[in-house]
Amino acid sequence: MTIPARVHFCWIGTRLPWAYVFAILSAAERSGLPEVILHHTDALEDGTELSALTGAVGVTLHRIDPIACLTDVGDELGVGDQLAVLYEKLDSPVKRTDILRVAILLQQGGIYLDLDTVTVSSLLPLLDAPQFVGCEYIVWPHFVRASRSPAWWARSLALDLLRKALCRMTDGWKNFRRVERFYYRGINNAVMGAEPNSYLFARYLCAMLTITPERLQQAYALGPDLLQDIIDHDRPNDLIVHDPRVFYPLPPEISEHWFHIGDNVRLDAVLSAETRVVHWYASVRTKSRVALITPTYVREHQKHQLYSALVCSCVSSLPEAL
């Protein structure tokens, strides 16, 4: 059995920004998979964004009842309504999505993508493994944040300062490539895939129920931190962990370079032959950019900004924003 040929996105809220519409449209156009599903918990507002999705070939909008979904999955895992109860306790849409994405993958199988992504090439080769995740270059893995080691903290502080400096430099992402080997590799849950009833994702959901209330307050408690812990302590033999260049060609903070304005925009220099998805980290420092992004914006900036060039190269028929 291989991973089903479908892409899943999740959205909690009523208004879907254009940047996230581009994520879905690029997956429909570039992934090579026949089914792209947006699971949304709320009724979506009418507008040109919604019209662009309803008119896209291969895109399905699926209104999901998260409590019913999590209760069903909990029954299958033998934990009853505990996942649904945990979901209701959370006030963060990000953490709620951390739970919901894994439940959907466990039930249906397929490839999950965060909405702050652009699909650049076929995802078909990813289907040949029972389950996969990707890693990124990071500064502060959980084991460092939880440690009292002066050496580890000094190393991360130095790496953090260097990353901040490179973030502000013109074409600093190029210089980051020269030092990336010194950074930690960490698992990210923004792009994941599995067959239905995957061992890894069953373990992941059950582990969510063991997180203490104190740790649950931390930003990545249900996301990358927990998934990293599971893989470190009980890694399935058939799990594929993809290199950063496959999904995360520019890591956190360095990803700001997607939005810098310049005169020499060359996507081929940033992307590699292995890159299949670009995750541009709306949850970190580029979040404020989301409100600016429209079809008009990317058309006007495609020759001077990497992000706009990326969207224009991956969505061939950009909708009109009225």
C-alpha cells in the first residue's frame, strides 16, 4: 500500500486570505495529484478568494466537524473523546490545527500541507513511502530550550545572532547556505504524508494526550516539538525524513528573504531539483505580509520579489482580485 494521491489543507476561520488560496491553487496545478481538499471548520466568506477555489479543477471544499472527527478517531485509537476534549480546551487555532491535521491523515491518508506553502513540483514521488516528514534548519530545538547546559545555550545564541545578521543582509540566504551545516536539523509538521492508520501518526495523536498543562502553553508543544520527541524515541523503520531542501529551502527567519525587494530575482538559485514544496513560514516573521498579498500584488512584484515570482511561476492563471 502507498500513500493515497490526495492533498489535505486545514483552515479554522471564515476568511481565507489570498496567500492561502495560492497554496491550494499551486497544489492543484503542480502536485500531480487528482484530489486537493480544503478542510474548513467554519462557513467561508463569499468573495473572489472563495470563487477562485470553487472554480479550480481538482479542488474540494469540505466543511468538517472537528469534534465529530476527533471523537471518531479517538474511538479508533481507544481513547474515547479525549482528543475532542483537548481540542475544545485549546484557544489557539494553530494548536487546534496541529491536532486536526494528524487526525485527518490517520483516517484518510494522503499528504498534508500547511497553507503558508507553495507547491512547485510533482508530489507523486512522495507517495512511494508508507509515511514521511521533512526537516528544517533551526536554532532552538526543544532539548536546548529545556537544558541548563551553558555550552548548548552559547552555541544556539551564536547561531541565532548569525541568522539574524544574515536575515538583514542583501541576499543573506546565499551566505546562510555556507553555514547551514552548523545548525540543528529539526522535524517540522508543516508537510507530512502517510497511509491511513499510520503507526507514526497514531502514536503522535496519543502522545498529545500526555502533554502537561504547563508544556501545552508552549508554542510548539503539539507541533514540531512533540513530533520530534516521538521520532527521536520511537522512529518507525519505514519513516522517510526528507532533507530541508525538499520542503524548507529557506529556514525560519531566513525565509524573510522571500519577501525582500530586489533587482535580481532568480528562483532557480533558491530552489533545487529536489524542492517540491516551499514553506515560507507565515507563522514566524512574515505573518504581517499575508494581508498585503493579492493577485495584483504578486503580478506587480514578480520581477523584484522571490515570493511573487514563485506564485506566478506555480499558478498559471492568476485570478482577478476585485
